[in-house]
Amino acid sequence: MPFGIDVQQWRALVRLSLVLDLRRTRGFSFGVHERRGARGTLIGLFLFQAALGGLLAYLIAVLPDPFASATLYFLLLIASLAALLLTDFHTVVLAPDDFAILGYRPVASRTFFAARLTSLLLFAWVLALATSAAPLVVWIRLAGGPLVGVAALAATLVASALTAVTVATVYGMLLRVLPADRLHRWLGYAQLLFTFVVYGSFLLLSRLQSALLHVRVEKGWYLYLDPAAWFAAWLEIAAGRAGSLDFTAAAVPAVLLLLLGPVAARRLSLEYADRLASLSAATRVSDTPITSLGPRILTPEHRAVDLLVRAQFRVDQRFRLAILSILPLTVLYLFMGIGGATPSSGLGVTLLDVAVVVFPSVLRQALTRSDWFRAAWVYFALPADLMAIVIATKNVVLVRFLLPYLLFVTALLLVQSLSEGAPTGGVVVFHVTHALWLGLLSHAILMVELAANPALPFSVPGGKGERTWHIALITVAAIALAEAMPFAYGILFGSAAHMAAALAGLLIINVLLHRVLLWRTRRIIRHLAYAG
């Protein structure tokens, strides 16, 4: 056993981790224990990182300053990996269930650490290689040659490894110092910050390409305070442009890995997994009573789902962060898209329109997943209509999120109209029609998504990287829809007749989709059985 590691146990644990990454058990199934692959989520993450790498490759090819482009590449690589590891720490790095499963088995702490570290590094390296594929081609063919490409590949692997080890170490240190509630709160702030940085950078870079073509950076000691510059120095050394600061900065990552290795070993142990499980179970619940929608939603199933969603927001960190992750994206869309609307002409589209259309479906997905999915057995013990519970999930999203969000966007556009003078009757009609159009379109997409994947609230376990993939999907969908919707708006809102026809057609589509949703849900509920 080299270094006290049981090779057979290490191999079995790594293989099991990879198998579980590609397969997860649903909280319910159609009569038997159905298993649904998580390959789609991982492939989606891989493709998003590859798309980010493609954008960075373009910037590397056109930016005049190679050090600035390399620093930008490593900055977004490190930030995207850190955001993913923070957002999905309990599924990517260490799960609270690890101790319950392995604590009574003869698995040494060093063996467990080696297996966890191997799984963590493989996951980080796969995503890092997806990000680096296109930039490596550019570096080899256009910006330095094979030696620079080899240095970039080595720096990418070391940067991703250092990011993974640092996140695990810092999280473990904070877990020993801070109470669980405060740690969860600060972790939420960190996740929101990383979400803003990573996906905001993706959106900004796609819009500010021309401005970046003239960026040049004068090297100074202050630039090397940025960890991304440490790895950019590797490329400077390989290209023969290095100074004394580059050699010093290039050695920092190796020193940090040597220092953090022993600390990470203690943070990825079974004893630490036991503490993580106990702290996860010790979430403090507020004594403030939770009120439901009351008479506004009449059926008992709707009131029950509304109470459940509000209570889950208090105690379930995964669900709370899934909801809060929309906030930084909304701010980004507000600043980037508000200029796209033209109230005076009644045409144009903002990224906020895309948010209204896309976000409810993402929230509905978040409502189905939870670390406490095994508690879904309660649905099968209640004297309630399961189909009504599934439909109530959609309606709660509409009342609690879509309607307020839609009113916010409409009010925002009306305020923008007032800033240009008193709005005309045509502009007011446009904004009202625009709000109705967005609401009906979002409702239709939500029904399609629900019909494709009916699920009871909080009954499905989350997969590795799943929440990060959902945020990435929002970003990509926003960019695609923001480019396509102005053309549709020019046709749909070109005249009063076009607007009336568009609303009538979309209303008919909503009615038909509602019938399909009821038929599909009723058909599936008949074969539903708990399999937690």
C-alpha cells in the first residue's frame, strides 16, 4: 500500500464515483426503480465550457497583447471552475452521505482522500480541457507554436487542480470556524458573486469584442497579484518573452499546491464528511410563521405546494441558491439589454424579455430537485390528487415568480418611456400587448417543459454540476433568443392586426398545451411509484 493507500479500494471508490456521476436514481419511478442518466447534464457542461473556450480562442487570436489574452483566459477558467465547485460542492467535492455509506467500512482516511481527490481532479480536468481545446489550437498555430501550446496545456491542468484543491480547503477551514447557518449564507454570497463574474463575463465579452481589440497591458508587479497572471507567465516563459517577475510568478502555483496538499487531505477525509453531514442536518429554521396564498389559490394542493416551496426556501440551501442565482443574471440583463428596447417606436427587445420567458422553466426544474428527495414518500401517503400537486407546482411558479417579474419588466419599460417624454397611446398599447405576449409565451414553454418531465416537488436528487448547467443554459438561451426575438417582434408588433393575431394564436396554443399537459400527467401518474 503506497503512502498508506489501499490501491484496490481506491480503484473501486473512483470507479463507483464515476458510475454515480453518470447515473442517478429518481425519487419516484414508473412502477420500478427507473434510472435516468446524468450524461446530458455533464455533456451540457462540457459543451458550455467548450463554447466559452471558443470565445476565448477568438480573443486570443485577435487581441494584440498575448499576456493580456492569456491572463483573461486563465481568469475565466479559474472563475468558472470555482463557481461550479462552490455551487455544487455537495455533489462534486464531498457529499454528506459519504460518511453514512463508508463510515463503518474498513476504508482508511488516506484511501478515501486519494479517491475523492482523483474524482475531483478528473472532473475539473475534463471541464478545463473542454475550455482549453480551441485556445490551444490558436496558441499552437497562430500565437507561439507547439512549445507555447504545451505550456498552456500544463498551466491549464495545474490551474484547474489548484482551483479544486483551494475550494475544498477553504470550504473545510470555514466549516470549522463559522456556524453552519452563517457559512451557508456566506457561501450563497460567494456563489452569487462567481455567477455574476463568470456568466457576466461571457455576456460582456460577446458584446465588447471590438473594444477589446485595442487593449494592451503594461507589465507591473501589481498585475501578478491576480492568480491568472501566474499561469499566463508560463506562456511568457515558453515564448521567450519572460522577465524576472514571470519566473517568480510561475513558481507560485507549485508552492501553493505543496502547501495546500496536506491541508486538503484533512478536508477530504471521512471524519470531515461526518462533520459535514451533522452540520447539514443542523440547519436552523426561523420561527416566523409561513403563510400561504390563502383564498387566491383555492385548492388544498395549491396551498400545500405554496407552503412547501416557501418552507423549502428557508431550509434547503440548494433550492435557495437556485432561486437566488437568477438575481445576478437579472442585473446583467438589465444593464445590457435595457438599451435594446425602443419605446418610441414600440419595437425592440431587451434581455429582460428573455429572462421572463426562460426563468420560470428553470425555476420549475429547481422545484423538483432536493437533497431530501427521499421524503417524497409523503406524497403517496397523503389523501391528495398527485396530478393536482404536479399542476400546482406550475401555478405556484406563475403566481410567485412570473407575474411579479412580468410586472417589474413592464414597469421598467414604462419608466424608460417616461424618461423620453409622455408616452403616446400606441406605446402604452405596445407595452401592455408586450407583457401579455411574454406571459403567454413563458406559460407555453413552462407547460412544454412540464409535460416532457412531470415531477412532484423536491422528489428528484440533484446530479453533479446540474445547477451550474442550468445557469449556463440560461445564458446561452438568453444570447440566442436575444438575437432571434427582434426579428419576430418586427413582424408580430408591426400593426394592430398583427398584434391581435399573435395574441389570439398564442392563447389557442396555451389552451391546447394545457389539455396535452393534463393528458400526459394523468397518464404518468397512474404508473407512479415511490423509489427513493
